Amino acid sequence: MIRTSPVPLIVALLACAGRAAGQPVDSDPVELSSVEESFEMGPELPGREKGDRERPAPEAAAEKPAGEPEAPREWFGHAPYWMWTRASGDWAGGRTWLEDRGVTFAGSYSLDWQSLWSGGVSKSAATRSATDFNVTFDSLKLLKYDGGTLFADFYSTDMHERPDAGAIQSFSSLETGDNVDQIAELWYEQVLFGGVLRLKVGKVDANSEFAFTGPSGENLNGSAAVNPNILGMPTWPDPATSVNVFVYPVERWYIGAALYDGALGVDGIHTGRRGPSTFFSDEQSDDWFWIGETGVTWSEVWGLAKGRAGGGVWHHTGQWPRFGGGTEDGTTGFYLFAEQLLWDPTRDDSEDDRGLWMFAQYGYADEAVSEIGDHIGLGLVLNGTFEGREDDAAGAYVSWVGLSDEEDAGFSENETAIEVFYKFMVTPFVSVKPHLQWFINPGGDPEIDDALVGGLRLEVTF
């Protein structure tokens, strides 16, 4: 079999990504008005997987244990509709046929209804929604070539009104500012040398590879996804062209580094709406975003169940304006994180994540150019809440941001956000998530009263 390189195809597709989403590749830069608009952190969506934290294992065909009965088909006349795991089922067998041959489709619809109930700047109700469709191609099943994955993701968002809590931190991970229709991600990944090396090239959401904690995926507050003071990070809704390299020296230790298009940062170019034009050309932007991370995972070590810890360093090469005047030639920061399963009802090392999880975050940035100098986050998430509600989840999260002490930054207080939520699974493919978020000293402005935001998230998996 002739195994041609997929890279030329990826480059060609990337070049079309901006136009396919209805945005010209050479459109004018968009001015960014605030940290909250610039660096929103996206939600967890079906089909959009995080990068491997342990050495990827060679792919093998899944085998059904002997004697296990065949599961009822998710189609009309077979399994009851309320038991389907996806709202569109298996397409009369067509979906299963494609998945067996290496083509996997995923889709979802997420809707946030949120209202500012007290404090803040302006009380109002608002909705934000995101419709996501993605497809994954498996090289082993398609071409008998192990370790290759091609992924494409399209999403459309709709923003209606917005309560103004006056906060620096975001209370909706669906936030995209303007309405967006775009091919957000388009990349090829290759695992080599028995899983020791993993390469990913293309348009990638940096938060899918760096600075994430697994248990925080259910949170709505943007800071839970990634530290809010990583300046210019190409994440939701602005993934960017990149080269990512991960090495796994041993099974539970990883080292990763990447170079991303940094046009979002100070140049304000929305990379999510375009292909690699600002990666290969400096006509509009010659900025880069560098990031590196290392971490370890463990299971049943020193009496601890599953967990992970690590940290990373990032650098953005742009000319960042200083609060005191002038500019800074590039800016650098770092972050630390940890996650730990505190109570495991399954008592095994399987992929079942039920139990009580804790996660912690710390991030540092230069206060001379960043509104947020330090960030500390701490969260608890319970996956599987009561008997018979094994798929529900509940959580609490506290996020503190140390706002810049620079005289011209204009902050006199630091901000704290507190979030609580409960995720109720109505069916395996529909969930509702009521939540409350409390902002103390929003925006570091003593003139703004502490703000209480309440809301409900609806999620449907297609």
C-alpha cells in the first residue's frame, strides 16, 4: 500500500477554513476591548477530546467479553428512545457502519440561560448557545496505517444580550462575543515509536493540549477551564494554526511543547475565523505564542487513587502595552495544576471517572501588561451523586484573581468568583445544569456591588 503524506491536504484545507466559515482570510483585524472578550474559555463538547496525558497505547480492535449480550440498537423499533446515548441514534445502522470503518461523527447543542440577580452593573437575562459538529478519521481503520487521526470541527454560536456583572472573570464558557460560524479546528495527529512521540499539526485549540484539568470540564466559569491570565492563548473561540509535539519518556510522564499563531493577542486578529494566513505571513501579524508543559499521572501511589500534577511556561512575542506607558517586547508567564480522585466508588484504574475529584490551579503573569497578575483556583466535582444517579454531577469552585497593582491599571481590589452547580441527566443524551455564581469585588471596583448570577445550561448530544 502506498502511504502518502497527509500534510499537503491539511495545509490546503486550512487555507480554506476561513473562507468556508464565511470569513475572508484577509479581513481586517478586530479590535479587542477587554480581557473578558479576548480570552474566553470553551466548554467540553462531545467529540472534542483532550490530548493524551499518558503514553498512547497501540490501537486494537475492541472485543466483547464472552457471554455478554448484544446491546439493543439505538434506533426506532429497538431500544426505547429515552435510553439512546445520542439523540440521532445510529442512523438506521449507518453511523455504526461508518464508525467500524474509521469515521466518527459527533455533535451537540448547548444553551445557557443566565441572569444577574443582584449587584453588578446592569441586571438582565441573556442566552448564549453553541451548536457543534465534528468528524474524526482513524487511519488504522481507513488505511491500515496505525497512529494517525484527522479531525475537523465546526461550530456556530448565537449570543443574545448579556448581563453585566462588572467582573473580569467570565461566567459562561459558551461566550464568544459576536455570533460565530467557523471551521474552528482542522488538524492531523500522528503517534510514532509505539506511543513515545505524538505530533499534531493544524488548527488546534491550545486548551485541548495545555493548561487543562480533567475534572473542571463540567464548570461554567471560564477560569475553571484554564488560568485567565495566559495572555493571547489560542483557545475558544479562536483556535489557531500550530505545531504540537509531545514526548512520553515513560508511561506516566509527558513533556509537550508547541508553537501557535499569536495573531490574536495584541493584534486582535480572530484566528478562529481563518486559516494559516497569519502563521505563514507577517503582513498582518508576526506574533507567536509559545507554550511548554510537563506532568505526571499516578494510580494507587502513596495511598492516593488516580491523579495528575504538572506545570507549564508560556511566552507571547507581541509588543504588549504597559499600564505605565510604553510597550513590552514579549511577555512570559507560568502555571501549575493538580487533580486528584479523593473517593473512588469503583475502586479500580479504569476510565470510569466516577467519584469525588479535587483540582487546583495557579497562574502567573506580568502585572505590567496583564490585568491579572496571579490566579488561584480550587474545585471539587462529584461524578455520580446518588444511587441511581450515577451519571449526574455536582461541583463547587472558587477562583481568586490578583489584579494588577500598577498605578495606571485602575484596580483597588482583587476579585473572587464562587460557583456551584448540579448536572441532572434527563436522558443519556439530554442534561440540565442549574448553577449559581457569586462575584466578590467584581472588576476590582469598589463602586460595583458584589454580583450574583443564576442560570441553567441545557446540553443535547446528537
